[in-house]
Amino acid sequence: MITHQQVDAINRFLHTTYGRERACRLLQYFARFYTHYLTRLGASPIKIQRWSSLKYHVAHARKFFRLLKPIEFAQASIKALQTNDTVLRITTMLKHIGMGLYYSAEVLVLADAIHFYQATNITPIVMVGQKCWCLGLAASFVSGLYKLRGLGGRYQQLVKEIVQHDSGMDDSHLKEREAVLLKERHTIAYQLIQDALDFIIPCTALGWLNLNDGIVGVAGMITSVMCMNTQWIKSNP
């Protein structure tokens, strides 16, 4: 039985634009997977079309949630200039620039889909957007690997301090530092897995990977749930 506290937690999650958009994303990629499954199963064309239409319309509905995303990423890329570490500065900027351009292309795709402004040929815009998404994901992945490497060095140094620490002294601060590093490592690894799975989607759209809609749908569902879990924790600390 669902309690008031659980309903409140769900409402806090859905109260955020990102939470609602990720929930719609989960539905979109499930519809993509299920359409492929029904096709392989030999289901009736009407049933297949029903789920295919749902996938199509939810995909465009999500674009309304992200109309102003390019501004957000433009600001983030400018802030990245203040990062002292050269590798992190470059990768973070490339990530935000790539994602900003991707969402900008999505605005044009949406305008074409709703017949507000129709391009002569929307396909090149879609392809450019997918390439920009790949750029953003690749930069994010490289950044994560770099952070993980630096974190490994810091953790090894902490282990040495723990070994050399006098057992008779209070070591609570060392344990606290260890907990912080382990949490940071989990966060970085979580994002790396998410980026790697998301990378499947634009690479398949561009023809760089030869994967069917069932695999792409599953990848999209997994990363949607991962994003929803992150947002749930933020909404319900």
C-alpha cells in the first residue's frame, strides 16, 4: 500500500522538469524497444503502429522540456573556463559545447515537426545534432576517466596514511576522507556507465553501430532509470 510519504516523494520528483522529462524518456525508449519486439513477434500492423506513434510523439514532446537547454550549456561552458586543470577545462568545455549544439539542433527538429518552421531538408540537421551529442558524451567519458585516475592516486595516498597512522590516535578524519573518496568514485563510475550506454544511441543513428531498435531501446531505458534515480535522490535527500 502506498503511503502519504511515498506519494509526497513521487510528487517532489515529478515537480522537477528534469524528473518529468526523464520519466517521458523512459516511456519513449520502452516504446522503441516494444515496437521492435512486436515487429519480431509478427504482431498486427495496427498494434505496432500504436506503439511506434507513441514513441514518435513522446520523443517530440520531450523536446518542449528542453527548449532552453542551449542557454544552460552555454553558461556552463563559460564557467568551465575557470577550471584550473587543463584536461578538465578542455573536456568540460567540449562536453557543454557538444550538448548545447545538440539541443540547439533539437529545437530546429521540433520546429520542423510541428510545422512552425520547416527546413528544406531536416535530415542533415538531425545528423549534425547526433554528432554533437557524440562529442558531448565522448568528452564527458574522457573527463570521467581522467577524474577516476586522479582519484586513484589520492586514494593510494590515503591508504598509505592509514597504514602509517598510530593505532592509538583518533582516525575518524581518515575514515571520513575515505568515505568521501569512495562516494566520489561511485559517482564518477556511475556517470561513465551512463555515458557509455548513451553513446550507443547517437552512434546507431549515425550508422556507426549496426544495432537494432531493441538494443537501443534497452540502452535508453537503462540510462533513463539511472538519471531518474539520480534525480530522485536529489529531490528526496
